[in-house]
Amino acid sequence: MTPNVDERLASIVRALSEVILPHLPPEASLAQEQVHLCIGHLQILRAQFDAVPAFEREELDDAVAVARDLAGTVTGGEQTTAALAAMNAAVAAADGGDVRGQRAAVLEAVDALVKAVSADGSSNAKVALPGIILSHEAPRTLKDRQWFAPFGFDTL
Amino acid sequence: MTTATLNDMEAVNRRILDRRAANRSLPPYRAALIPEVTDLLASYFDKVCPGAVVDGVRRVGGGASKEQFFFTLTDAEGARQQYLLRMDPRSAITETDREREFILLQAMAGVVPVPEAAWVDPAGSHFPQPAAIMKVVSGVTKPSGSGVKVSGLGTWLGEDLRAKLRDQFLDHLVTIHAYDFRANPLPGFEVPDADDLQAARWVINYWHELWRIDHGETRPIVALAQQWLADNLPPCPPENLVLTHGDYRTGNYLFDEASGQITALLDWELARIGDFHEDLGWVLMQIFGTNEDGTFRASDLFEREEFITEYERRSGRTVNRTTLHFYDVLSSYKCYVICAANGLAAARSQHNHQDVLLTFLGCATAIFAGDLVRLLSQGAPA
């Protein structure tokens, strides 16, 4: 790819920083703030661009992993059984062909299962479900925090 | 909970939700231009203050939700006064009601330092969106030279200002909570006293519904938190119902940098009658505080236990740790909804004047997911 994505983003950052920003009048505070944010966004995108496919693939794998653990433990009544079936179908379809869409489908199904277990899950399921979710989400949220740490909100 | 209890919330919040849902199909919004705002203000004051002249309109930087402009108004007698126009974009990171904020500012005048509310256009009948105008108060939200922090998060005050501000910060909160809303009712502010769970139920219903309307992208910890909140509503006996500020933290008050005097408490738009623990949980959020050498300070003013015990001592109230834990979880959940659903929905629909800020703030959601994992893992203190 010529020019490559990094070269294109770099040229946009330079134009914003060295051509546009200095020419904004002092009273254009909103425009100045937004140019600074654009530059920050683009610099982080430049740094992360090559890693995005692997990160999103891992997000999908982690979603499938929590769903599989829940499926292996959770039982219950009619609502829980239906939610489990829908979740298992979403997991079965998660072949990586549409990473974002498949992850969203699996997580929606997990969300529905959480609600279903609250309604008619077995007592064992109600006890086990929070622990399963927390054990998966602890490392997952840490990965997310590290990914977004360059934005400067986090004190990791 | 039944459908009936899921719909249980203040009427104003139902109106806000309906408005947000209805606005979804409207065309994109763009930032107002200074000449446009000048014309709007001039024609407004032709009606409400004939003979007055508007000049010096300029945009106020910072903030993540409203379009704000300073301007000077010269009345027919020649008296000049600086004002602030706060105008809603079509959709914002927090959806609130200008009239409610206006009523509250009027009620708080003389109770705690607040900007003087002057005019309000609650339905956007003159301005393109709901708007309010208040007198300008001098002061800063952060020390000069403290660097750029998006939306005042994690402001570092330093030792000197900390010493000057902390007592005022806590005493003002205690004073707000002591406001006698039964003797001096606030128009439009309903009291959640149908049963002991209503205070908590109203707030989670509102935030769950916001999440639903804005199509927040779910994840397992959010699903778990939503269910946990619904299953663990803490009772709020009538004596624990107070006027809450709703967004009480460093960054939401003005102070005089030289004296350290708080000159105005700002951003009252999330205020309601609720459980006093709700404000405490918000003040104690990690994102609004600082970490220095392993020491966390809420709003860079108090360590956690110090804040709780000082609040108890000054207010005469007893902090229930189980209830506070619920509101700790709720605060992280609210922040998640604000950043991951409300802000991103406003940006996606191009209904805001600073989409790029909203997507930038959206990158903080992982912190709140992490907070939810930590809080739900540790459970309520014994």
C-alpha cells in the first residue's frame, strides 16, 4: 500500500499541528480544543493501527470463552434454557468472519442469559454465574484499560 | 421487578427520556457560530429586557455537555453585567432539564455559593434548544498551570489549595444535604417516599432506560452490574432522603485561586431528592480523584475513610457501608452509561457540537468496567 496508513495519518497530524492550529485565532477556543483532541486521537490511532485486528480477534475469543464457561455450568427453567440455546448458537457462529458483529452477538446473548438466570435459573446457576463472569472480566477489563491507557484517564 | 416498578421514576426523567428517544431521528447538529448566538441573544433581550444591548459574545472552553457562551448585557440605564448562556446541544453526554437546574439555583441562592440564575428558556421556544442564562461568577475550576485535563477529571490541587478547599467542599455538601425540601419544596422535584426502596429504584430505572435508549454495547460485567443493582436496592428511610447535588466533585466548583475561597458550586443538573449515600459514592469515584504515592484522594481533597468519617461528624448522619457500596457500584455504572452509551450515541447521531470529545471520553469506559469488576468482586464491607 503506497502511501501506507501510517504515512497518511502522520501527514494529517502534521497539517493539524503545524498549519491549522497556529492559524486559529485565540478566541476560537472550541476549534482549538477540538484540533488538540483530533491530534491526540490520530497519534494514538497511529500507534495502535497495526495491532487492531489482533486485539479485536482476542476480544471475540474472550467473549466466546466466557459464554462457553457459562454454558457448561448454567441450568434453569424455560427462559434460561432458551437463552442458553441462543448463546450457544451465537458461539457456534463465531468463526471470526465478522469479528465485531460476532462478538456483539455473543455478548448480547450473554446479557440475555444473565437476565434469564435471574428470572428462572437454578440456585446453583445463580451462585456460579457472578464468579464466572468476574473471573473472565477481570483480565478482559485489564486488557481494555491497557489498550486505552494512552488517552491519559487511567492510572494503571 | 415488574413492568410497573421498572417504569417507576420521576416525571421529569420520563420526559427527558422521551425527548431523547424522539430526537434520535432529527438531522445533525452543528456548533453555534458567534454571530448566530449574538443575534439570538439580541432578539431574546428585545423581548425580555427591552433596550438592553448584547456584546462581547465568546465561547467558553471546557465542559462536555453544553454549549456555553459569555456575553455582556448593557441594560437601558447603562449598567453592564457579564452573563453565561448555557444551551443544550441536540443530544448530549448527559441529558438534563434546564428549568430544573434553574429552579435549584434560585433555591440555593444564599444557602451555598451558586451562580445567580437570571433567565431560562426551558423548551427552546426562543433559542434553538433549551437554554438558561446566569450571572458570571469569578473563579477557576483548577489551578493555573495544572495542565490540560479533559473535562476536569483527576484535577490535582496541591497541598496549599487542598488545605484551603477541603473544609468548604465538605461543609457545602453537608449544607446541601440539610436543605429542608419538605418545608421549602422545589417545584417539579418529586420525593421518592412511596416505599423505602423507591429512591434507589428511581435512579436505576432512569439509568437502565438511558442505556436501553442509547443502545449501549453490552459486556458481561455490565449485564452483571445491572442485575446486581436491581437485586440489591438498599432501603432509604425518610430521614436519609436529602437534596443531592448529583455531580459533586472537584471540577464542578469555582474557587478564587489566591484565597482558596469557593465562589460557586456548578453543574446542578443531576440534582434530585434521593439517598445522601448517592452523593458520597459519586464523590468517592476513583476517576474524579488523584493517586499520589499510592494514596487515593477523592477530588484530591480527602482520603476515602477520612471523607466518610468527616462527613458523619459534620452531618450527624451515619454512613451505612452496605448502602454506600451499592452507590459505589451505581456511580461506576452511571459513568459507564455516560461514556459508553450516552456520549457515543450523541456522537454517532451527530447531535452534538463536540463529537470528537465524546469519542475521546468514550475511551475511559474500560476504567469503569474495571471499577465494576473490583467492586462486585470485593462485595460490601462487613
